[in-house]
Amino acid sequence: MKACTILTFTGLGMLLGLFAGCASAPPEKLPANNIVPAADLEVRDVENEDFRPIKTVRYRANQDNFASLEVPMDSLVRESLARLPEAQLYDLQDSEDIINQILSACYRRQFADAQKMMDQVYRSYNKHPTYYNAVGTCWYLQGKPKKAMIFYNKAREIDPKFAPAYNNMGVIHQKEGKDQSAIKAYEEAVKYSSFSRTPNFNLAQLYLHYGMADKALALAQGIYADNAQDPDVIGLMANSYFIQGKIDQALRFFGQIDRKALRRAHLGLNYAVALKIKGQNDLAEDVFSDIDQRTIVSPRYYRRVAKYIGDRS
């Protein structure tokens, strides 16, 4: 099954997904996955094998997902290997599809192995946006977003409606604090692939960040209707209602999330506040005290919640 990785932003953090820029500066010298200019080749580098026709692999856009992957508690796993359990990442290395194998190696941080596979299949897949999307994701996972953008942009150049590239560009924009550019990229991804969960999820979270709860909720409802078991999607629903001031509806969704997931600050803090508003002081304190400090994105908000939860007046 063909795959094109997408990045996703979870808990106001991002997810590269099967989906996941334009670079104004000229690209720096890239590694061996690019064709070496003819002028740089020497006669000794040319062999008979180089003159044999290369069988190219046809790109089919409707194969761009991990349709065979299912994790009941995760709505986005079919579009984002970042959410796949480690054991299943290893299973993908035995996939019949080379793009899946490359992505599996990259997410397992076996970058040298991934590079070898990229080199081996370049001439067969150089018309595939999925190939360049995978290369971009490997660069992103190595902490090289500028290089990743070059390849996401190449994927978009091949197929201007290739939603994964727009989504992944949005993730990079968001990580760099360019939220308006991120929103535009996510909206493009949704426009070209309206049924894809990952760009909808990323866009909804960014809408929530700016208080646009109505827009966030509309997107969240579509994902939730498809899978009502994912704690991140349930949390998206809960936080949308919370920001709208609809505390009863928010509590109904927060109550569907298991306690382990509620330890993450982007879920637990608002849940604790909602409980406090409804007079459930003891449970609010329990939820707040159980929050994993490592997941706190905004220390200022955490302190404000701590003060509110601790006020028994």
C-alpha cells in the first residue's frame, strides 16, 4: 500500500503524517538521493547497467495511505506513521512497498538505511510525489526543516493537489511560529483531500489556539464521527466546547478520555478547570495533581490553573 507521510500537530504539537514550501534560497548541496550532474561524472562511473531501461512505477493518488493499518484508539494512524507503535514500525520494513520501507526506516531513525533505499529507487520513483514527500519527512525527522521543505515543495510541483505536502509544510510553518502560513497550508490540504483526517486535525488545533472554537468543533466532529475512540480527537471535541463555555458538553467528552491520557497538560488542565466550575473540587484537584509536568506547553497557564484549583472560596 502506497504511503505519503503526513505531519500532525498533537496537543499543540505537530504530527508528520502521510500528508506533511517553497524555498526562496537556492538549495544547498544535497546528498546522494539527487541526480549527480552529468558534468561531475567520469567515464569510469558509467557501466552497461546505466544504459538499461528503468522500469518506472506509476503513481496512483488513491493509494496514498496506510489503509492496512488499524489502531482502534488512533484516528490518524492510517495517515501518520508518527503515531504508529514501535512494533508495527518494524513490521512495515517487510512491506512490499518501498516507500513504506523508507518511512519505516526514517521513523526508526535508521537514516543510513533509508538513504540507501532512496538511492536505489530514485530513477523508478522520480515522478512520484510520495517519494519526495518521504525524503522530506526523513530530513524533517533529522531536524532539517529547510531541507524537508525543498522536497515537500518538489512533491507539490509534481502534483499541485498533493495534500500531504501542504499538510507537512503547514507543520513546519507552525513549528517556526508562522501560524498564518500554517493555516493557509492546512486549508489547502483540506481543500485537496477533504476526507483526510490529519490536516483537519492540525487545522482544528490551530483554530482552537486562536479561540476559533466553532471552526475547530466543525472539523473535530467529522473526525470524531469516523473514530470515537481516539483520546486526542475526543480532547479536541472537549476543548472546543470548553472554549465556547459549554461546560456540560465539555465534561461529557472529557469523561470519555482515559486517566492516562488526561495526564497530558493540554487535556488535563482544561478538564480540571471544567470540574472546578461545576463544583467538583476534589476530582478537579486529583486531575490537576496527576498532570505530567513534562507535557506543559504554557507554564503561565499552568500556574493560573493551579491558583484557581487551589482556591476553595
